[in-house]
Amino acid sequence: MNKSDDFLSESTNQQPSSEPASNGHALGEEDTHGVSLSAEVRNALSNDEDVQNTAVQNTAVPDLGIQNKSVHRRKKRAQKPNWYLITVAIGVLLGWAFYTFAWPPLYQSIRVFLQPNRAYFEKGLESPVRELYQTCEYLAVLWFFYLGASIGSFFNVLAGRLPEGRGVVFGGSKCPFCQTRLSFRDNIPIFGWLSCKGRCSTCKLPIAPRYLLIELLVGSLFVLIAGRELFSGGANLPNFNVLMYAGIIWTVFYPKWYLIGAFVYHAMFFATLVMLSVADQEKTRFPWRAVAFFGMVFAVIKLVRLDLNFVRWFDWLPLTSLPIGLLGNALITVVLGGVFGGIFGLFAGRLFPPYVQEKSRTHWLQVSFLTGIVFGWQAVLVTGLGAMLLTWLSVILAPVRKKYPSQLFFGILVSTILVHHMFWRQIDSIIKPLVPF
Ligand SMILES: [Zn+2]
């Protein structure tokens, strides 16, 4: 009880400031000392409530006593277990136990319930092998999550640095308050933030939880895309022979590289979108030079790996491929996608309500351009119109019009593109027959 109290008070006492500018301007020694001292005082009060309640209230709180106590407490803190890390470890273990032992019978009963007429197709695995199989799957999911978290961590740094024109590769991350360079241990995704309990390990001031949240978000995004695109055997990919033997084991442990390549390509695109979202959220302008660089990388990969051109430029048109080879047609697909995305984005920017910020319009244009390169002009059309419709709906339904947040508008666009990717094949198969040919 006492420990959980401490845990709570620590996480609520010092709310991380959302505006580092106002906080960071004059953080001399006095300020930092004040913050840490007040924290210690509050901890001391909440910790020893039952023992020293009367003593603290009745006496006039001698300054010297509390200072001594805080020093004493700091020594004690160093030996305290890190409950953040312990909670994560217990959560991972519980998740493993659930997925390995409880999920298979649960899944079976769900399937019997959903398809009572169909005989249940079991994986045909007996007890020890089945647990091993489930464990492998669980580890694979954890690995994909952590891969996403690592990439999210890197792109999050880029989101802060690129708009300021700072270097990407050189110069490690620094604490925004005391300018101490972060150690290798502090830079480890998720665990770095948890192991120092969201504080700078030198000055103990709170680090914005944005870093942790973005890592968790991109990690979840990777698991979601992997589940839909990779583990399913490509069930969302248009013009693709969906694998008969899907599942994590058959796509990852007996690697189907062409499918893994498609997953990595699309997952990187969504990590780029998250980076743009962070820039949009921070109200900075994401530079066109960086967008051009990412667009070029995505375009070149598509020209080197022709199997990533799932939708070709002539799809949805009463046309066929030109007799200029696969590479020539892929080039048209990529160039047409980028140009169409750019033009569509320009027009879309004009069609938005006036209180959407100019920067957000630019970000929409950048996303539209990249979407055209990665998914083709067809995807620009579907996601652009869909997001436009949803944006106008949200504007009409929003109770306060003048305070319409631009960030919401960007979130709608990115989620529309994500949903489109989840059902890309299905959308394609609905629209294709409508085209007269
Ligand atoms: Zn610091």
C-alpha cells in the first residue's frame, strides 16, 4: 500500500510540462533545487503519513530536519526497485502465459461459435509442441513491437531535428534542461525512459512522455501492420496471390522475403507519417527537403523491387500497360503517383475550412505526395476524398468551430491512410469492376 502510494505520488506530483519553452528559460540551480526539494517533502509527507502524521502537523516543520531527511531518502531511493520495469516484466510474462495456455482453447471455442457448421481446423499440434509454437509466435510479436519502437524512437528524434535544420547522424540526444548528453542506456527505446522513471538521470527533471508514447505508438503500428499484411500471408495486398499457409511461423520463421519486404516498406512509410504527425503536433513546419529525400528513397526502392508495385498506373483506367517493360511501367506508376498526389494535395489544401492552419495544409500536401509514390494515384484519390469527407463531417459536428484543432485534421488523414492500407485489396476489388473496359 505504501509503495503504490509512492508510485502514484511520483507520477502525479511533477506533471511533465507541455511547454518546455516556458519551463526551460531560467532553470538555474535554485529552480532545480526547488523542484526536487518540494518533491522530497511531498514524498516524505505521503510516505510516513501513518507514522509521523501528528509530528509533521504539530511541529512547525524544522527546515534542517527535512533537508536531512531528503538526503537520507535519496540514498534509500537508489536501492529501491524500479516498479516501472517490474510492472512491464510482469505484464510481458502474463501476456505470454495467456497467449500460450489460455488463448488456444479460447480461440477454438470462438471459432466453433462463429462457424458452427464448419469442422474446426486445428493446427494439429499436441501439448508440448503447441506451447512451443505459441511461444514462438509471442516472441515474434514482441520482436516486431520492439523493432517498431526502435524505429519510432529514431523518427521521433528526426521529427524534432529536421524542422530546425539540425544534423541527423552526429550529435547525441541531450537533456533539454541541463544539456547533459544522454548515455547509451538512456537512449534505449522504452526501457531507457522506464529505467530512469521518465527523469533525466543527471538533473532529475521530468522528460516529456512524448518519447515513450511515440515509441509505444509506432511499436503497436508495426504489430498491427505485421498482423494484417505479413502474418495473414498478404491478405490486404491487391493483385497478390495470398499465401495459403499463413501465420507467423510460415511467413517469418520460414521467411517469405517478398512479403517481408512489402511489410517493411509499408511499415517504414507509416513510421514516416508518424514523424510528420509529430512535427504537425509540435506546430513546426516539416521541411520539403526532407520530404523530397523520403520520397526519393521510397521511389527508388519501388523501382529496384518491382514486386512492390501492387497497383499499377493503368489500374482503374480503361488502359493497359505500355510496351516499355516492367521497369518502364513501374517508373510511370511512381512518377504519376507522386505528381497526382502533389496536385491533389494542392487542391485539397484549398478546400479546407479557413481555420485549418497553413502548416497543416502543407503537411497534407506532403503526405499526399508520399502516398502517391508508395501506394499509387488510386490510393491518393480514395484516402484524400475519404479524409476530406471525414474532416468536413468533424467540422460540421464540432461544437466550437473557431477552435478547430489543426492536429485533429492531420490525425484524420493519417488514420484514413492506415485504414485504407488494412483493406487495400478489398477496396481495389470493389472499384476495379466498376471501370468500363
Ligand atoms: Zn537533465
